[in-house]
Amino acid sequence: MYEKLASSIFTAQNFFDEMSIFDTDCICRYCEITNPDTYSFTADDIVGKHLFDIFPSSNAENSQVYRTLQTGRPMVYFEQNALTYKGDSVTGFSIVYPLLRKGELVGAALALKMMNDEYKKEFINVQDYSGTRSRGAEYYSIEDIITCDPVMKSLKQKILKVRNVDFPVLIQGNTGTGKELVAQSLHYSSSRASMPFISLNCSAIPENLLESTIFGTEKGSYTGAVTRKGLFELADKGTLFLDELNSLSMPLQAKLLKAVETKSFRHLGGHDEIRVDTRIIAAINEDPFYAIENGRLRSDLFYRLNVISFQLPDLKDRAGDVEYLTHYYINYYNEKLDMHIQGLSPEAVSIFDRHDWPGNVRELRNILEGAFAAAEGDFILPEDLPSYLYSTPESPAGFVKPSPLAEPTSNLTYKQQMEAFERDLLRHTLASCRTKTEAAETLGMTRQTLSHRLTALHLK
């Protein structure tokens, strides 16, 4: 009897709202959505799509599916906060298991259970305020800010000082300096730690979807619209982190300003005011006064959010941190990958010393991660490092110097020569990066834009 009962329960597949399988290239090969209200698209719509195209808010740094495909290790019972390419907010609990065939990694299986108000009441969340990361939950704490630099140590003390002050926060810093790391440290060391932390990269979502993504929709507000909570509402009692705030349109910045000031807003197409207790942390990757002067940031929104401010220095300006972080990540990957790399060779140390690290801490970590995959001896050698580190002083920092173009000829138009140059640049950049996402960041564009240019130029 119990065997039949168990069989019927598992056949019903009522434990998860979505089950998907991705191959080692991060392409979705199978999807089953058991709850039809989970998304505004069907399983057939995403089969064949890349993981980062389905979830534009995900990347090589924060995606557990990607991490499992890289390491072959499962990620068990972690909180999932992401946005789909259709603008659906995903808040739930997930499990990712590696798929092995004859001992070889062939993919990863993702199971997702959406979380709503009813689910939240079904468990007791015991929060550990020691700052350590709980098993399976992929979040960052103050202990993850690795530094020996006095300025960064002072910043960590400031986080502890203001963590429970419910004023807005603005974080300034270039790409890769750790803006989300600071935001999560503020949240997970605060009294809001047991409530949601939702992160949105404002530049990763199409403009026409941003308002509904942030503020939610009311049924009938546009063709096919359903009543759906936005991120502001989903983060109630918790924290909403808005990265690259300066990419929002001016009208949307005005609506955000009102929501921050009144802690209330309306769904897109709605009439009722919705009140929330959501702490706002925003981040900007350029000088705010320069952004204001050039029409990318409202001055009133800046002054409203800049109640508590953090300015993150570039890695090249952090005293001793290149060497300190290099030792840290070598120890980290040795333990994670069960390897025994002793350090950098003298030649590799010289390369690190000469490099100005335009991608900051993220660039350093990615370089060392790739070096571990390439290293064959006890030390990381120059040939284990990306080739762009050897670029000449005349080459732009962070780029591989492209081959010189052929001399202009009468049978090549201006447009054809520009396309030839762009093809060369894209080929070199992709060759020096491990993922499309990394290449897009190196080129200063979104992954979607890079994919569009590759298609337009007939490049694989």
C-alpha cells in the first residue's frame, strides 16, 4: 500500500513548480512546468535557449546552475531570486544536481519550488548572525569582504555600524569592486536577514519590462497582463538592491523616488496604493554628479538615496590587496577543487604587478579560476593566464590588441571595413574570455547586445 501511495505522489510531481535540464553548454534541453501560473511562458518557449538568456539577471558569478556545470557539485536547497527574460520574478527554493553518464558530467538538473506568502508561513527560519554562510544558501556576508587595505577595513566597520538603520543606501564603485557584496553584507548582518534579499541589475532588463518588474502589474493593464507582484512588494520586510541605477529611464526614476519617499506605490495599471516596508540599496558604476550632468540620474533621487553612502575603491588603489586576494583565492580553489597549487611563478607575479586590474576583484578571481583549469604543475605560469594580460602599453587595458586592418581598398566600403574591424575585435575578445558574459563585460556591453552583434556579423 505504501509503495503505491509513494508512487502516486511522485507521479503527481507536486513537489516542484519547474524541473529543467541544462547541458554542459548551459542550453536548456528539457523543461517541465508543473504549475502553469509560474511563468508567463511555456516550457517549449525556453527549450533550446541559453541559461543566461532565460534568466538575464543571472551570470557566471551568481548562477548555481552554472556553478554546478563548472564544478560537478550539487547546490542543495538554496533561495533563488532571479528574473526571466519575460520579466517574471522568480523567488523560491531550488536544488541543482549534476548529471553524470559513465562518470562524465553531461549536464545539470534544476528543480524549483516557488515561494509565496503561504509557503513563508510554513517554516521557521533560524538566522545565524555570526556572519558565516549557511550551507546551501548562496549569500555573502561581511566575512566575504577579503582585504588587508585600511580603507576597506574601515568600510567593513561602517557596514556593522549602519546595518540596522533603515535609511536608503547608495553604493558607488566601478564594475567588479564588490557593490552587491556590500549590499548583501548589509542585509544579512541586519535584523532583516531572515526576510528576502532581492537583487536587480537594472541594465539587464529591457526598458519596457522594468516598470512592471519593479512595481508589478494589474490584470488587464495591457494585453495578456495578469495581477503579479513586483520586486518592491516581494522584498517587503527585506531589502531590494537596484544595481546600475543610472540605466533607469527618467520617468521610472521619478516613480522610484516617490516609492522610496512614501514607501508606497501602485501596480502598473492599478489604482490601489500598496504600502511596503522595503529597504532600498542602490548602486551606480559612475560618478553620480557626472551622471546627473549627463542626464542619466535625477538629482533629487540621488540626494534621497545618498543618505548612507559607500564608495568602493578600485583594486589597484587597495594597498596590498592584489597579493592578499591572490593568496586567498589560491587557497580557496585548492580546497574547492582538491588541488595543490603553491602560488604564482615569479614571471606570473610580475604580470600581476604590471596589470592595472580594470575588472577589479571580479577580474582577479576569474583569472585565477581559469588558471586553475589550465595549470599542470605546482605553480601558475604565464601561459596559464589570459593572453590579454600581455597586451602592450599601446593596447587598451583589458583588450587583446586586434590585428591591424588591411589597407583601405577601392573594393571595400567604409561600412565593410568597420564590420571587418568589429569581427576581429570580437574574435580576439571571445578567445581571451571563458564565457560570453565575461566577453560582454570586457567590451562594456550586455550579453544580449554581444549575441546580437555576433549574429549580425555571422560569427559563431
